[in-house]
Amino acid sequence: MTTLIYDIGTLVNVRQAHTLLYGKNLALLPCIHNAFLIVEDGRITDYGRMEDLFFPVTDFTFHYSAEGRCILPSYCDSHTHLVFAGSREDEFVDKIKGLSYSEIAAKGGGILNSARKLQETSEEFLYQQSYKRLQEIIRTGTGAVEIKSGYGLTVEDELKMLKVIRRLKESSPIPVRSTFLGAHALPEKYKDNREGYIQLIIEEMLPRVSKEGLADYIDVFCEKGFYTPEETKKICRAGKEFGLKPKIHANQLYASGGVQAGVELNAVSVDHLESMDDDAIVSLAHSNTIGTLLPTAAFFLRMPYQPARKLIDSNCAIALASDFNPGSSPSGNMNFVVAISCIQMRMLPEEAINASTLNGAYAMELQDEVGSISKGKRANLVMTVPVPSIQYLPYSFGSNLIEKVMVNGEFI
Ligand code: NIG
Ligand code: FE
């Protein structure tokens, strides 16, 4: 089955060969104006300028005129917690009234609140709620996603979450990567026995997660009041023994050594980075680890934004992700993530598009599959409404500028 899309105003992020983007290269966004794109069996097989399309459009089984609209690779959202039970708008109101994230956590709210809800929810109902969220993010332009456990916090409930993620992987038309986050918070039962819970993660959870092939990565919430850098390293090293590479929560609330721990572990990514000091920036800049910025979490929690400019100018490789979760970012809309990155973090639109597509793909090790318009990659694409330029996308934040989404070569 061959599909031709022709009269594309701008075909965005077109690359045959590519590497992870950092420094000045992050602002280079290769585009073809007045372009065509050919898709066969769900994959991109060709593209070029309209004047180089030598066949009549009617030669193709399916042919669509884009009538001057833009086509981009779908977003690659490399950090979400989209499997969760219920919602936490009561805490949202507490925050409006002035309670801090840590105060809410200390009241038994926060992650432990979601854990209680999840423990009381059946696997089937959890799957149904999560499947709806997955459908929603696909409609808003996400073409590959990472999903974490971490609201189970018991052996059976962590496995339940990971099984839901596995079912999503099986039913999802877009690639799904799975991350085991048993060390997301300390369960109430272990509040005087940290060692006991860490032992449970390492000796009981990890072997079962591995035996059932339930995760691709391991994550720890490395933060004051959660897990120390030393504990993070211990848990991630145990995960590595089971073949799980680290992708960790670091430097969200404080500069608490998470970035350095991630770099030492050779983590695929260190994520959040609201609280960066010079030492953390230098450490990240001299590493192969990607810094994944989650600006909507900073927005929602009214925290300082990630120092994106400083990170880019220091040559750190950065990606952008939504952190979709019920506590700190109850939205998986990557259009908003891109807009807020430009508006609040002073990223250029080109940088934000690269960081949320190709670099996001690298942060899930899916760079050969998604993240750019490249021959052989999946045709997971977004088509915009008519826009005057690419810069218009983050500028006109809040408007729905996506007219159509293509997944595996089919418009949905
Ligand atoms: O990435 N920081 C840790 N975990 C989530 C928030 C979890 C929650 O509040 O439910 C995050 O922001
Ligand atoms: Fe997170």
C-alpha cells in the first residue's frame, strides 16, 4: 500500500543520517519547502521537492494534497507516568491555597495518595483509564511514549502497573517503552525501614520484573526526602544486572546530586532538572547522558523553570517530555510542552521541535524508528492546519494547530 502526500508547505525535520543533537546543532532544523512524502507499509520510503516528483499523483494508491500545510515527525514523549488511577484535583486546590509539594507529600498526599488509589483499582480498570490517556496523547501528536510504574509500591501492585504498560504496548499503534520505578516514594509501611524497602525492590521486585520481561529501563526518584544518590546508585546498579538501563528523576526540587549519580551510572537520561547548580551542569555536559526537561511540571508546581539556555549553551544534550502524571503534570500535550519551552525557557522553536522529536527518540533509544522524517522510519507524523511558519506553532500556544495525525502510515 503506497500513499503519496503532495503539496506539503513545509516538511519539517528531514534527515537521512542523524546523531543526538546538542549545542548549536539543536537549532538546526532541516526542512523542505513545497515537498512530497511517500509512505509504504507504514514507513517513510521517499520525500523530496515537488518539482522532483516525476510520477503523476494518480499513480499512487492513495494520494492526499496537504494544500500547503506543514508536516512534522510526531512527538517522542520520553517521560510519562500515564498509568495512574483516578486524579488528584483536591491537592491541586491545596496547592492553590499555598501548600508546597513537600507539605502535601508529608500529609500522605502526593505519590502515596496515587499509590493508595492504584492499589484499590483492578488491572482491567487501570488499563481502561490508561488506554484512554494513550489515545488522547496520540490525537494531540505523540508518536512514541515512555511510561513508568511507581504508583504500585508493593510487589504485586508494581507488577500490576507494569502488566498494564505491557498491555498498552501490545494494543498501542505507537511504540511504548516501559520503565520500572519501584523507588518512587517510600511506602508508609516502610517509613522506619528504608533498607527493608530497598531490599524488597532489589531482591523481590527486580527479579520478577526481569523474569516476566516487563521493563526496558529502571528509574529512581533521586531527591531530598525520597531516595539519596547512594541509594539511587545501589538500586540502579542492581537494575543493570538485570539488563535495565537507568533513566532517573534528578534535581527536581533541590540540587541533590541526582544528575551526578545518573552520569556516574551512565544513565540514558536524567529527567526534570529544575534545580541545577554549576557542578550538575558541568557533569551533564561531559557525559553521554541526555537531560530531559519537563517544563510543564515546573509550570504546574509553580517552580523555577529548567535552565534550558544554560544547558544548551554548555553543550548538554537535552530532550523535552511531558511528565504526564496526576500530581505534577496532569497533561500529556506535547504542543504545550513545546510552547512553554519557548515562552518560559527561551528555547528557539527549532530547538524545542528537535528536543521533543529526535532527541526524545534518543532518550527512549528509538532513534532508528521515530523522531525525524527519514527513509525507513515509521510514518508517525502530524499535519498542521495552515500556518504562516513553523515558529507560529509555539507562538500561537493554546490553539489546536494539529489538523491530522498519521500513525504507521494511516491518518487516524
Ligand atoms: O515526575 N517527581 C516525581 N514524580 C512525579 C510526580 C509524581 C506525583 O506527584 O504523583 C514527577 O513529577
Ligand atoms: Fe516524572
